[in-house]
Amino acid sequence: MGECSLCPRECRARREAGETGVCGVSGGGILAARAALHMWEEPCISGERGSGTVFFSGCPLRCVYCQNYRISGAEAGKRISEERLSEIFLELQEKGAANINLVTPTHYTPGIIRAVEAARDHGLSIPVVYNCSGYEKTETLRTLEGIVDVYLTDFKYMEEETAARYSHAPDYPEVAAAALAEMVRQAGKAEFDENGMMERGVIVRHLLLPGHLKNAKAVVKYVYETYGDQVYLSLMNQYTPVSHLEKWPELSRRVTRREYERLVDYALSLGVENGFIQEGETAKESFIPEFDGEGL
């Protein structure tokens, strides 16, 4: 790989030579934590069959409140080859997966591309979903054209100061806006099969943080006013406080019902029609899978 510049951090780590990138990853191959059918994505992604989800270890963004903190720092995971990843894709298809769902894949993009191409040569026919933080380089995204069918992307911040405080990325709003434009260019307007499963398109997720309704409204406003109903919005209330937030006490509580209702009402007032909301009790650790190496 040489000096890594796959993500906007451009840390230039020589990972294959043993240097550790901002993503927390060093060494060759691909570090993954789980590969299994996942039922907890949006209905058009998981459906009744489940999404064939591969959770990759490490993350270039490293948000302080990360719900998958057990693997985002690359402290856990199993190192696999590109060949094994290709086999995993086919195994998930054989288990009935509706799609292949790549979670936090950015820092493994070249290897993932080769694995998808090899799997397609051996019969992979279900859509490929790129499930990411939104903090993506457009140059890296362009290499995924023809590989990725559905972009399932976060859009976390429209406020630079909030992005800096929680993700050490004051450039997040600008970077995410450019990345989303590239995703929409590639995937276009959503397409669904006869069962309502998305085969092509873009879903933009926003996880509402406690006390940050203003930021959330700004995200929804930007996405909808820029793309209208060309993309789907997924408004999430499942924020779960993690154990190491002493420096960020404002994040130590869950989102209130009133906060979330105000966000949903705001989206409706703008005219949003294509979207998903969450109902019931979602802020539970049970919604966070066990990263136990299953399927690897």
C-alpha cells in the first residue's frame, strides 16, 4: 500500500511496514471483527432475510461516543486475506443475505474492491452496501464506482465546532458534503426490487446526539434542500452513552423523546417524504452486536 492516504486524515502511515494509521490499524491484510446476517439496519437493507454484514476493525474518524468502540480502535479483530474476504461474501450470499454490507470499510478499500471483483467472478450477485461515517475522500469513493450499489452513509455534523469536539475533524461538514455528492453521482435515484429491498441508491443517516438538535436540523436541512427525495434520510434516536465520556459530560445521557420528536417534526415540515424513523426503545446495548469473530 505504501503511504496510506485513503481517508481525509491522509496520515501517510506505512501500515504494511508496521506503522499505525489514524484508523488504528497496522500490518497487512484486513482486520475484521464479525461477518453475519444483521437484522437491525433500515427495512430496505435488512428486510426479512438480513443484511450480510462485515464489520471491519479500525476507523479513521474515531468519534468519542462511538457505539462500536470495541472495534473502532482496532483493539479487536481477526486478520484475514483478501481471498478469505471474497469467500465470506459468497458464504453470506449462500446464507440468504439480501446484500453485502461493508461497515467502516474506508481504510481497506483497495482490498475490498479486489475481494468483491473476485467474488463476482464466482457468482456473487447481491448488491454491495458501503456503510460509512461520511468522512470520505472523493478520490477514494471514485474507485468504488461499479463496485458499490448502495451507499449507507452517516452525515454527523454541519457545525465545525461540534465536529472538532467529538470527532477531531473540524473539516467534517465540508468533506461529508463533497463525499455525499459523489455518492449520489454514482448511485443515483433509489431503485428497489419487488420485495422493497434497495438495489441501488443512497441512504443518509443522522444519529441525534443529546443536546444537539440544532446541529441535527442543520444536517436534515442541508441534505433535503440539496437532494430532495433523491436520497433517503434515516433519523436515528438510538444513541447509547458509552463508559468513557468523563471529558464530554453532555453526552452522558440518552436522547429524550421530545428531542427526537422535534427533529422528526422538523423533517416533515421541510417536506421530507423518503425516510426512516425509529420507534420504541432503541438506545440499548443489545442493538450493538457481539464482535466475536463470527463468520470469519
